[in-house]
Amino acid sequence: MPPRGRATISTMTKAGIKQLLKFGVSLLLLFFTLRLIDWRGSLELAGRANLGLMAVAVGLLLTERILSTSKWLLLLRAKGSPITFWRLLVINYIGGFWGLVLPSSVSADIVRGYYLSKSTANVSLAVTSMVIDRLMGALSLVLLGCVSAWMVGDTFGLANARLIAAAVAVVCTLGIALLFHNKFIHWVDRRIIKRVADRKIIHQVRRWIVSCLQYRQYPQTLVASFLLTGFVQILRILVFYAVAVGFGIHVPVTYYFIFVPLMMLLIILPISINGIGVREGSFVAFFALVGVPSSQAFIVSFVVSVLTTLMTAFGGVVYMFDKNAIKPMT
């Protein structure tokens, strides 16, 4: 077998093992979480759901998707892309659907990038706009998590929580500042990228990095994108709150702004399948600190997961009936 073929098989094997390990972690976390659950209490609670507040949660999820598309559109329009909001919303839904179907955690972005490149005929713009969009999302989530950790302090026995939160916030701020420092960028390009520039893929990556850095020319767009990302994170927190109140669970909304960002940070760790197990276990553990029974916390997390999955799965319907998403723009 040619070396390239053996390398491909080896890569696929490693990817498969990695997915199996993630699947195992998800099952293990779910197993330990479910052992804590009073199923009779959970079922009784589910039967008392306020459908009006569940509809509010769905409305918040829809608004979150619209804002997510809007902030992505800002980044594309900054570089002159003529793509419309509705076309981008369709691409967003289709990518989300395939993210549910395909095993990799980056599947949704790969599909979104593919359809966007078909619509704009610009692969570089598709890739770099998503990279900046993800960077904004990660930065806003980390900073929100730092604020949450600062608010918690040592209330629940978390030693040095505020010191750690402040250190992380400072590191993130310095990291962003370095991206706007031309001497640092040139140093990275000279000392790291150019040394491996003989590989073809490095040339393409280098072009994408340059394209990403061009967004420094649009500070107003970056600020607007960051603010919209913050609103998106707030809406995601309010979804949990609406569902909880819909089940008659009355915990001050402040705790949701403390715990949910921390839970989201745990979910993005590449240790499980789409955050399954991590989401449920962390939600139960965090809200146990403020006296919420495990059966109640689990049903809230579970219902939010179901609603989010159903909203995302709607992209499958869009994919079947709207073929305009894959046609090049004229």
C-alpha cells in the first residue's frame, strides 16, 4: 500500500478512536448523572410544564439563531460580500442540521463553509469569516465566564476563583491586543509560519491568516459583532431560565448568569459528543449548590437540549425543500 494510503487509514483510525472515546465519556457522564435522578419526580414535573413559557423558550432560540446569522453577515458585508440575510440564515440552518448528523464537532462549520463558498465563490472569505465569528463567540463566552466566576467568588468554597477569573480575563485581553500588534504578527510569520512554508497546505493557511488579520481594518464591525455575540450568550442563558420557570422552578435569574456560562465553557471542551453528558452533569452539579433537586435540574437541562436539537433539526427540512442554498449567486 502506498505511504499516502497508509497515512490516510491511520488518520481515519485515530479519528475513529477519538470519537469512540468521546462517546464513552458522554455515556459515562450520563450514567453517573442519571443515577442521581428521581425519575418519578422528573416525570411529575414534566407533566406540569407551562406550554406558554416553553413557547417563549422556542422564541428565544429562534431570536438567538437570527442574531447569530446577523453577526456573521456583518463580517461578510465588511469585505463586500453581496450575500443576503435569508440566504445566510438558510446556510446556517443547513450547517446546524449536518452538525447533528455528522460525528465531528466541527461538521457544522465545514458544511456552512462549503455552502457559503458555493454562494459567494470565495472559499477564503467563507473560512475566515467563520474563524472570526468563532473567535468572537469564544472570547465573549470566556469573558462572561470570568464575570460569572468573579460573582461566585468563594461563595461555594471555590478557592481563588476571583484570582483565576481575573488572570484568564487579562490573558484573553492581552491575546487580543497582540493580534493588533504588527510587530508580533510579523514575528510569528517570520519565526514560525515561514519555516514550514514549503508545505502546500501552509501556503493556504497563511493566506487565511492574512485574510483574518484584515478584519483589523474594520474595528466598528468587530465591536458590533462582539456586542451581538454577547446578546446571543444572554439569550442562551434566558432559555434555561424560561424553561425552569415553566416547570415551576424559581431560582433567582442571577444564578443562571453565573452557572450557565461556566457550563457552556465546559461543553466546548473536546471530551464528549456535542456536550452530551457534560451539559446535564454540570447543570445538575451547579444548581445543586443553590438547593435545586437533581431531578428538577436534569429535566430543565434535558428539555433545553431537546428544544435546541429540534430547532437545529429544522435545517433538515430546509435542506430538502430549499435548493437555493447551493446555487452560486449571479
